[in-house]
Amino acid sequence: KAGVTQTPRYLIKTRGQQVTLSCSPISGHRSVSWYQQTPGQGLQFLFEYFSETQRNKGNFPGRFSGRQFSNSRSEMNVSTLELGDSALYLCASSPWTGGNTIYFGEGSWLTVV
Amino acid sequence: DAKTTQPPSMDCAEGRAANLPCNHSTISGNEYVYWYRQIHSQGPQYIIHGLKNNETNEMASLIITEDRKSSTLILPHATLRDTAVYYCIVRVNNAGNMLTFGGGTRLMVKP
């Protein structure tokens, strides 16, 4: 069974641009959550989607947004990029929202210059 | 979710057991203990979880104290590939899929 797939794996953007990252969950998983990892702040929860609805949201500005499609695939978007948005963005999936193990993808490395 | 405390780093000799402690003294009765590890530049990998009984799988064993205020992850025969950051997380299983990561323990397995 394929794991959580994230694309692209690496990307470089310029300040002020926007970026969209994509995540395909494990087959049959309906919950997708996103995390940001930076050397200074560690791993931080961004948001969770289940059945195309945002269920939980971390403490991030409105520039960070996401959505989930009917096939459970998810995208996250960061607008007006700042240097501090350079990070590893991780997607994780689970069969349900709560009560099941969460599995992570390999992440998308974003560098903002 | 309850806060966890882990030592920032540990060393272990290859082939020996690695015992990684975690303190979660404010854990609630419905919170599970989860362990993940992250090998450099990769996504976190699920290892094991438990509520109050000890658990074992093909990767590791989880020992939870009777009062549930602490736990130990045991890698029975550490290899160089077990070098990673290990995260202990406590989580209410029916409250969404938000995991709160602390700093973890950086385990270095040495030949």
C-alpha cells in the first residue's frame, strides 16, 4: 500500500510569491493534516481536514490555508511568502479524525529567497 | 494535550538496547502515549503507542509505569539506522489528529 505522497519534494520561491503544496493520503484515509517544521520552532501543527472540512487549526496567520478534495487529496497554500516560511512542510494522513494512528509523508522542502 | 519531557540527547552502542525515557506527569486518563522518530530530512515515522499496558511490536517495546506518569521506549538491539530524533507525544485519541511535538531525544547509535 502506498504511503503518504507529497509533491513537490523541493522548491524555491521568492518573497511575496505564493506556493501550493499537494498531498495524497494513504488509500482509504480520510483525514489529512499538515505540519511545518523549522529549526527554531520544531514541528508545529497547521491544520487538519476531514471530509473536505477543516477540523482543527494551529496558530498560524491567515496566509496559510488549505483544502481537501472529495477524493481526500489535500493542498495547502501559503500566500505572500516570507523568508521565515522556509521550512519542511509535512502532510500526514489517518483513516479517521481521532482514534487512529497518523502516518506522515516525506515532506516538501520550501526555500524562500 | 499533556506536556512531555525528554532528555535532549542520548548515546547508545550498536547492538545494545536503547532505552528512551519520557515524562508525562500531567497525563489524563484518556490520553495515549505515542512514539515517533524522525531520521534526518525525512517525515516522522510511527513507532508504537499505548494507553496503560506495555506494548511490543516489531520495532520496539513501550513500557508505561503503573501511574502512567512516565514511559520508556525500548529498541532491543539498536543499529546505526536507528540514529534519529525520537518524539514522545501524549494524545487524546478522540479529539482530532493534532499532534503536539516537543523537542524529542536525539539518539546517536555508535559503532
